[in-house]
Amino acid sequence: MAALRKVLVRPELGAVIAAIGIFVFFSIVAGTRGFLTAQGTINYLEVGAEHGILAVSVALLMIAGEFDLSIGSMIGAAGMLIAIPVTKFGWPPWLAILLAFAFSLAVGYFNGWLVVKTRLPSFIITLASLYLLRGLTFGLTIALLNYTRASGMGTYLSGDPLVAIFSGAPLGLKISIWWWAGLTLVLGWVLFRTPYGNWIFAAGGDALAARNVGVPVARVKISLFMLTAATATLLATIQVLDTGSTDVLRGELAELEAIASAVIGGNLLTGGYGSVIGATLGALILGMVQQGIFYTNIDTNWFKAVLGAMLLAAVLLNNYLRQQALRSR
Amino acid sequence: MAIIELKDVTKSFGRVNALRGISVKIDAAEVHCLLGDNGAGKSTLIKILSGVHKPTQGQYEFEGKPVELTSPREALDLGIATVFQDLAMLPLMSITRNFFLGREPKKKFGPVEVFDSGKASKITNEELSKIGIKIRDPDQAVGTLSGGERQAVAIARAVYFGARVLILDEPTSALGVKEAAVVLKYIVQAKTKGIGVIFITHNVHHAWAVGDTFTVLNRGTSYGTFKKGEMTRERLLQMMAGGEELEELAVELDLIAKRDPSEAGKLEHRVAEELDREAHPKS
Amino acid sequence: MQRNLKSKIITALALAASFLVPVAGFAQKKPHIIVVTHGQVSDSFWLVVKNGVDQAAKDTGSDVDYRSPEKFDMVAMAQLIDAAVASKPDGLVVSIPDADALGKSIQAAVKAGIPVISMNSGSDVSKKLGCLMHVGQEEYVAGKGAGERMKAEGVKKAVCINQEVGNAGLDARAKGFKDGLGTDVEILAVGMDFTQSRNAFSGYLQKNPDVEGILALGPTGSEPALQALQQAGKVGKVKFGTFDLSPTVLEALEKKEMDFAIDQQQFLQGYLPVVFLANYVKYGLLVATNSIPTGPGFVTPDNAKQVIDLSKKGIR
């Protein structure tokens, strides 16, 4: 019984059940129409990877009790920070990529510092960043390029030292999937096996109490905001190198999908509880549904309704399981 | 020598005087009870003792030397551990992780330092059983423990990490009779270990059960500090209840009763008699 | 008791059969065609395209899926094309607004043996990527048609209002216009904001009172220009045309406040590719051309009324 309770307690349980259920559903309904083919599997894994790369860092921040709504805009901004210097000013790609990362770390630091200093809800502060970043991206791009798109990256990429780690498809799986897996392992390990991870839980559970026992809550939160910004830039880099182009709208709404992945994966919106593996499973579920639905006969107009229903079901399931876990004995 | 001594401490917030001229001494191996009704200034006094606030005037001395604490962390480093009313326990986190929060034991894993959860669980189990709490699994969430058990874990944590002074802010106020008795037992255990315990409460019976010294606060000032031999429980009650106010109230109700012969009047008369009795206890 | 059991069996069979319908669909060898565009059905322009697709599906008896990303998102669109390829359809119809982003996925489709027809955008890259043909409006040709039309009306000085400078398609329209008219044409760049565009154009009118012809490259430019002309009292005194339709444009045409609108007839951009692919899949028949221009179709005050009715039905 104790062993069963130990399993019930894990925040990922709901996500595991949901993932298996959805996989079975699509296998039955759409297995022969492409869902179970190698190509079909890689397809939803790629979509899952895009959500997952963001979701794992968003989950850590959520556990620490904060939100970063600006990551979607950061994707757009970072994409332009790479594409414009390369295609218009002749920069080498590795330099532009470093620039994008440096910028994102600065923005992340700024977001975190503002949240800690003003004690305003991060929801509001990063909402403001969302608009600021997107607006700056628009304005600067049109001012410099007279156009809303930057393209033609492909010709500048060969021989660049950094490009290799952000592009390609080792063993047939796009690089984004490898990054997703790697980030999940590393961040999951950090969360559960280091003191820093304990501090993340504490900052989200009760920041005041944590501070009173000496946990450097401010440092933890600021570093996590820098992490979310960095993963947004990571995704932007992978996308720009893959498509060879970017536009001012790149990444719009990505923050909501990342939060949805994290929540489906068992992370509490109120913080203090959750897991990275859960967020990854949530991203996988989102990817399976987003692509899987196209292999069924269901009209894609219903897609959003289906997604909303799933989100609700996942949250209810997680809530129920968590209550079971916390029941006093 | 007293471990902590406050000399003529005043604390104001803007124009509001929360504390005036408070002088108090905490010795090792003693339970010093801070009594007072709501609004007496107890919480402000704890916040000064635990390093959350700085006194506006007056001296804070630790082992005879003046100190200026700027954060609870500093107080903790000196050995002044505070268990606040909200306990500083994270209900969703395991007992072990709560126990070692901020002071996690580490071991090396190649080039990185990781949380030594094995060692942490073992110590948590040991410390808790030392104060008589048997938990099935130190990885269970703190939220599964009862209020009294959580208090006990908080106290055990403070004791383990070498507290010299333990400040307990109303630890029994939210507990039932049986659980309160258990917490009082741990307070005594801590004292026998040589720790100076500051026990803040508004419940005179609890204070009387374990206290060696009593300080009564009323509206920011102290009525004085008394050792157990110099005091009786009834006088303590009277001091705390603010005897004069009760007398005044009794007279007022009596007047109303005399003017109103109805049932309500008779009720007021009875209440007036009761208050009078409390204001002038036959000792 | 017997009746109850019978109805239960029938219900069970019906349920099982409904599960098999998608499979049964395949068994009858209906052509399965997937359409992937960058335009959302919530956009009235693309709704007309989808109506064309649906009509063609009905007319040819094909199984057609229309897919587009929730918003303008090239990465998502590439993933949709990949998903389409994985489900091994008989034919694929795509729009190509960004050849860099979508090229790889389209080439993968071609390599997998799926016949691909491009529509709406990407006429210049369609053949290179391996598509059978492109169905859409040749922007340069349409612009030239507009220029020649104005030249025939005696216009010597004209201005071209561009609401999205940098859009290669719009640039092609402008160039065509210049070449068709035969004289140099000033390009007035405006943005998405109605008031700013109107004021910009008013300013131009004041500085150039002798302008004879105005061509807007889209309703975002033509609608503010119309208001500016009304304020300056110049309606009917200059030749005024635009690309693409909108309710305001159609109303202006009916009231003779505009001379023509160039309609790319996007219904056909949805309809024709599906018909071509269905016939190719069923019988191996294919039209022997790389490009089917669905525009320019000129909507004038003479036929504006009919177009308005059809636009309400989502056909134009």
C-alpha cells in the first residue's frame, strides 16, 4: 500500500495516464492513416519538442511560483537578432547566435529583478515584457528591413562552428528532439537532486518562510527567469536555422502552450509542486493531439474545443490524484 | 549571564508606538513566557528578537555584547531560532526536505554537489523519534501531519540545528487540548537540553504549566517580569485581562440593568456580576 | 425480450460500423486530397478559398481535408505539410508564402511520390520545388493589366499605394503596373493604420494636384485613399482602382466612386487544384501547363452588383 501511495504522490502520474490514453486513442482511430508510421511519429515528436523545450523551463519557474508570459515574444525577438545581422549586415552566424543569447539573458535578468524588487505579480510584469518585446521586434525589423520577414539564411550557414549544435537531424530525429530530451534530463535532475532544486520548491511553496530559513529566493527566481528566456532563444535559434527565415510574428502564443503543457503535466499553477518529467509528458501530449487530430476524420475546426476539453480533463485528474496523495492518514 | 537581553527597547512604526521601554532577559535552560492579550505588542517583540525588525531605540544584547540584526538569517546564525505561527513549513514538501530547507546536506557527484537525500532522511527519522514522533515515511508531505506534529517537527528542526534560544510564537493557540499538551512536553524537553525558550502565548494556563519566568505586556508596555515563586496564576490572569477595564464594564452594565427591568436587563445584571467576580478574584 | 436484444445488436453493429467508416472511405478509393494553406478560415478571403475546396470535393466525389495553422506561422505550416505527407494522401495542395521555410517539406512530399499543386502564393518557386503547376494570380501580369487599362483611359500620371512595402508579391504588382502604364509611377508607402494612411495620401494629393490615376495594392490602402479623395472632392475626377475586394470596395464600385477592382478569384484557387488532382488521381489526366492564372478578373461598376451578392455567399 505504501508503494502504491508513493506512486500516487508523484505529480507525473496524471500525465502518464493521459499520455498513454491519448496514444491508444489515436492509434485506434488514426493508426492506419499515418499516426503510427515512422514519419507520423517523428512529426508529433517534433511538435512536442517545440513545446517541451519551453515547457521544462516554464515548469521550473511555475514551481517557484512565477510566470513568464514573454517567452513567445522572445522567440520572435531572438529570431530577428540572429537573422538580421546575418542577412543584412554580414555577421557570422555564431556571433549573431551569441548576441541573441546575451540579449535574452539580459531580458530574463531584467524580468526577474523587476518581479523581485516590486513584488508585483510576475503575470503582469511579463505581460508588459510580452508587448514591449514584440513591439520592439516589429519596429526595429521594419525600420531596418522595410519588411516583416528576414529570409535567405541558408546561404550563410555552412562551416559555422555553432550552427552544427543547433541544426541537423542525428539518427533521423530533428535536433530539437535531442535538445528536448537533454533539457528534460538535466533540469529534472537539478530539480530533484540538488539543494537548488529544493529551493525552487520552497520559493514557490512559501517564499517568506524560505527566506527566513536562509534560502536565497531572489537569486533563485531571477536565475529561473533567465532560464526561460534562454530556452526561448534556443528554440528560436533552432527554428531560424531550420527554416532559413523568420518573421516578426514568430513564437506568438508559445507561452500559453508551454504553460498548458506544464499544467497538463501536473505542475500546480500556484507553485510549490510539480515536476519536469510531467511538463515533458504534457508537451508530448499536446504534440500528439495537435498533429494526431489531423490524421482523423474530425474537422480541424473542432481542434481547439478538443484541446480545451483535454486540458480540463488533465487538470481535474491531476487535482484528484494530488488530493489522494495529501490525505492525512 | 543572560543569552539575550533587551534594554529599554522602543519600536515605532511612523507615529504608532508598538513597544515602549521594554527590558527583558532570557537565560539558558529556562522557559520565559511572554503573555499579553491581542494587540499587546507580542508579535512586534518577537520580530525584534528574531531579527525581522530593528529597535527604534534601546539595546539588543547577545551574550553581553550589543548586536544589530538585519535579517532572520543573521539571528539564525547566532543560534536564535524562531518558530512563527505559520510554522515556515511547506505542506506540499516532504518532511525531510522541510527539515533541511536552506541547510541541505550535500555530497559530491563528480564535479557537482548534490542533495544527499539518503543522509537527510536518516537524520530526520532519528531526530523526530528522539522527540517521540514516529513517522512512517520521512518523504511523506508535511501536509499529512497534524498541527501538533508539524509544531513538533519545527521545534525538532530548530533544536537539531543548534538553537541556543528558541522563540515559539503562539504554538498552542490553534491546537486542541491533547495536542497542546504534547507541544508543552517538547518545550520542557528543549529546556532540559539547555536551550532558552521564549514561549509567547495568551493562554495563561499553558504558560503556567511550563513557565519559569513571566513577562506581561499590555498595549506596548510591560507590567513587569516575575519568577514563578513571586506570582499566582489568578493574579497573572487579572493582570492580563486588564482588571480596571473589566470593572468599568461591570459598572456600566449594572447601570443599564437598573434602568431596564426586562429580561435583557436581568441578563446584563448577571453578566455584570460575573465580570466583577473576575476583576476581583478571591485569591 | 427478443426485440430488446435485436435492437441492442443493431446498435452495437452501427457503432462498430461508424468506427469503420474512415477505413471504409479508403476501401472505395475516393481520392484523398489534403489542402494546406497559410490562411485561416476566420479570414474572409480564405473562407472563399475553402468554399472553393469544398465545392470541388463535392463535384469530384473526393475526400478533401483543409488545414491551416491557427495564425500566420510558417513553422507550424511546415509541420502540417509533414503531417500531411505522413498520412500518404493521393494529392497535396499548398500555398507557398515562404519558400525558405516550406521548401524542404514540399520537396519531401514530391519525393514521396505525392502530386503537389501550389496555389495563391509562390508562383516563382512552384516549378523549382517540384509542383505540377501553380494556380493563382501572376502578380506582375495583373499589375500590367491594370496599367494597360489605365493607359487606355488616357492616364499619364499615376501613383501606386503600397500598404506592405517589402512584400515581394506587392512589389511585382507595382512593377507590372509601371510597365503596363508606360510611364514612371511614384510608390506611396502606407501602413496598416487607417487614419495615418488617409492623411499620408491627402498630403500626396495636395502636393500633386495633377495626378490622374491611382492604383492601390490592397483594400488596406484603397479604403483610406477613398476617404481622402472624398474629403478632397476628387471622387470621379481621377481613375481609381485597387487590388482585391472588400465590402467597402464593392460598395464604392457600385456607387461608381471606384473604377475597377482586380479580383484574383480565390474561389478558383481552392476549386481548380482539387479538380485537377482528382482527375489526375482517378484517370491520370493533367492539364498541360505550369500556371493557371485565376486573375486578374476586373470587377467594375457594371458587374459589381452580381459580385456583391456572390460575396455574401462566400464565392467571391
